[in-house]
Amino acid sequence: MPTVMRIHGLRIVIYPNDHRPAHVHVIGPDNEAVFVLNCPAGPLDLRESYGFKLADVNQIQDVLGSVLATLCNEWNKLHGNY
């Protein structure tokens, strides 16, 4: 599973055999969240979250939003159009 970046000790993953719409998995030691990217312009949507506090989810979403173009580009490298 390709980790496309790391933020605050969390892995941001895009699975090569995953489905559309474009999304990322945010994986920590005991938690995971999935954000739909809504490429190319966002905004990100939280699809699901397990083990993260709401404040953590909001912070992660803000950071992912600041690198949205990079994440969309990574999705395109693996899957083609969003």
C-alpha cells in the first residue's frame, strides 16, 4: 500500500486497486479515517472515521486540504481521472 505522505505521525495512503471517487486513507496506530478528495478543487468530505477524536479529524482535514492538489495528483498517477 503506497504511503503518499505522512502528517503528524499518520500515514496517508492511496491503495492502487481502490475504487472511485478519489479518496485517501489516514492511518494511525489505532485509528483510521477516509476522506473523499472531491478533486480537483475540494472540499474534502469525511467518509468514515474510527478511533480519532473530532478535533483530530478536523485538524487532519485542514492539513489534507492544504495539500489537496498533491493528493489529487497522486490519485491520478495510480488510477487516472478522479
